[in-house]
Amino acid sequence: MGIRLRPPGNVVAVDLSVLRRHPDVEGPDLSASDAADRLILDEAAGLLAAARSGDLVVIDDNYGALSLSAAAGGVKAIRVHQDLITGERALAENAARLGLSAVTSLPLTSELLTGARLVLMRLPRSLDRLDEIAGLVARHADPVATLVAGGRTKHMSTSMNDVLRKHFSRVDVSHARQKSRVLTASGPVSSGISRWPNRQAHADLDLTIVAHGGVFAGTKVDVGTRFLLDNLDAVAPATSEVVDLACGSGIVGAWLAKNRPAVRVLASDRSAAAVASARLTAQANDVDNRMTVTQADGVKHLADESVGLVVLNPPFHSDATLSGAIATHLFEDAARVLAPDGELWCVWNSHLRYRGALQRIVGPTRQIARNAKFTVTASRHG
């Protein structure tokens, strides 16, 4: 489906059907754009038409539908931040496919937002991430800035309005269209300080967790990760390097580094917020000299057959869509970097029945532990 923006004296059509999710997981039920993107662009059309060079910032634009439509409409010097490195790379590929070059990707810092007069954003499912981003916009954007944020109605709540009202003097709600809705916030109100990132000490684990908004489980220890930690003492391979794959806030990697002083941990996650959190968690536990955290799509930055142990609590969502392909992708990455007889230790929701995939992709798989909800397995690479 195409999108038409009408800047002064010009009519530009962008066919969003040509956008791809690659290198993210692709499939018939996984689209690179949706009705929420179209509604955000329609609600912001007047503001986009008036935008000057450098006015526009786009945040968490999944695969480029918002920023590339604006660029095709004539907006110049667009600053973009996407939490997922796969989204950032998909945007770059889609921009090349459309012949557009007015988009620059930046970290989620003051540089991204300084002087911005219009911010377009896909609403996160996490209220904490919304709070952190809205606070950044209020502190660093232009005093007349407007935030136009939208999403699918099934993932929205009135609590989002409340979060935005902490940082803006006015919040307007659009009519719903195609199961999507937009919140428009104006009149930034800044307290000058941020409560992010958060930190929490867990005496039972002798571990302090630090997390930015929106990172899985925040500063808590989710039950699956705790079950994995309860069983990691039995881990078999004697290895000097361990990969904490899809590391989140860095709980497993930091715990391993603290409890195995001879081990070096290589942690990775595709989320920028998770990577920033894991680095802070490593620092908080004085293991940052033995724990390296990299933003990456899986472990594509590591060499084949280079490590003896990978630990993993795999996510099973792609955006808001359940997809077993994400876990399969991570299993394949683990198999590639494991040395002969190296092992992948994995915790997973038992109803997902990953054992067959682990056996096929990685190698012989044995059950280490199982409770009412989770299974911990060890898969030996042949």
C-alpha cells in the first residue's frame, strides 16, 4: 500500500510494499509496515509539510516507514533512533532501495533530540520506555516541539496518556482507524532530571541489576532467568569464554563473571537499551573488565567454532508478533560459534517444545531441569 505526503508544491508517493524487514526475521505474517505507520503520517502531515531541515526526529521506526516517507516528502536532515540493530540495518537497506539519503541514525541521547521541533514515534509496549523517551524529548527538544506517537490499539492503554502528561502540557488522542490510534503531545514540560536508568540490588544472587526503560524484566530477575541461574552450577564445559546471547540487562553474564573468576563473558543483544543496561550491570558488579557487551544481530561478530559455552534465554516476540523463528535464528548462531563439544545451555517455556529444534540445529540435547513452566536444556555441538 502506498503513502502520499503533500508538501508545498510537491506530491510524492512512497510504496511501502517495497519495504523489507531484512535482516530481521521475515515471514508471511510479518510485515515491514502497518496501519499505525500510515495513521501517524496522516496525523502529522501538516507538521511534516512545514518541517525545516533538521526539525524532524523519528524514534523506533520499525523498518523505516515513517522516516523514509518523510524523506521522500522532502524533509531534510532527519535524525533517527531505532532500539534494534536489525531495524537500523533494515532502514538503511530500504533507504538504498528507494534511493533516499536524508536519514542519519543516532544513539538515544541529547544529540538525537537537541532542537527537534517534531518527533514521530512508534509507541513502545513498555510504559517505562515511553517515560524515558518522553522525558528525553521534553528536556532536549525545542520548547515548541510536538510528539506524534502511534501504535496498534490492542497494545495501547490510557496509562500511556498519563505518562505523556508528565512530560507535556497537552495530549490529544486521535480517532481509531484500522485498529490503530495516535497520541499527539505538545508543550514539553521538563523537570531537568531523569530517573533512568534504574538499579536494584538482589542480595540472594549477590548481584545488582541496572536497566533502562523497556528492557525485558527491568531491574527484576524474570522467573525463566532465575531458573537458569539455579542450574548453571552444573554446567559442564570447562571454557575460558562464555557467550551470553540475547543478554538483556546482563544478568546471566554478570552472574557468570562473578561466580567464575577465570571466565571472560562475551554478551550481545540486538537492543541498544539492553546493551547499555548490560554494560552498566557489569560495572555495578565490578566485572566490566571481564564482560564485553556488543550490540549485534545474534553473534555475527564472533568467529566460527570460537567458544565453548553459550547461555541463552531466547525471546519469542518479533515486535508484537509471536514467532518461533527468532529462537531458531539464535540456535543457528549458537551452533555456528560453538567449538566441537561446546554446549548451548538454554531455558525456555516448556510449551514451546524447542528440544527437537535444538537437537536438529545444535546437537544432542539433554534436559537439565524442568518445573511447571520452564525447561533448561544443554545441547552439545558435534
